[in-house]
Amino acid sequence: MELREAANLKYWRVFYTMPRAEFRAEEELKEVKLEAFVPKMLVEKTVSGRKRRHEAPLFTSYLFARVDEFERRRVVSHHHVMYCVKIGDEFGKVQPFEMEQLQMAQNDPARLSRIEYDRPGIGRRVMVTEGPMKGMIGWVIEHRGLGI
């Protein structure tokens, strides 16, 4: 295959965006006829005693775009996109079947939802209910991360 032909092949690539700019980048790339995709999930939050649901990116600060080499450079030059993710020395490629799975999951929002809940308090006795440690009992020592 010639170098010119290779440059015209389109692959799904992963791009890192500016913080909280995934949706704007996706919309603006689509406006210039580029195939872009940000997987979304439903998030439920309690604000002032009211539960609110909204869409949030499944992968914070990342978007996917199906592009050739010329288009990849256009995406990277976009003001909301910081860089194309590399694996070693090469730009990473996402397999088409993986993208199909993500896109199918978007058709059923409940599959990709995060519901916040009250975590057990520090010092509370808890039991593991799933996995290889099922049935074991322990105590909450500390909370880390989002707790999901």
C-alpha cells in the first residue's frame, strides 16, 4: 500500500479535550462534517433536595472521531481538542466493533447511568455482596474517589 493510500484510510481515534468541552467539541466537529462521538451516560444528582438527571460524558475529557491523517490534524487543531491519544509512538486506533458497542449502548440510557448514593460512614461494618470476597465482613476505614 502506498503512503498516500494509507493517509486516506479512516480509523476511530481517541482525542483528549479541554476540561468539560467534550460536547462542544463533538458538536463543532460534526458541523464541519467530521464523524465525532462522545459516549454519554445519565447522571442523577440531588441538588437542594431535588433529584436531577442530566447527560454527562462516559469518559471525561475524551471524544472519538473517525478520521484519516489529514482530518486527524484538523481535529487536533480544533480549539477544544488538546491532542490525539498515542499508544507508544503511534496514534491509538479503536476497533470498529468497540465503537459499535459504545454506540449501541447509547440507545439504552439506563445501561450507562450513574446514580449517586449515600456511602456507608467511616467505622461502619459492611459485608461484601459480590465478587470473589463475597460474604466477607469489614469496616469502612476511608472513602476514596467518587464512591461508585
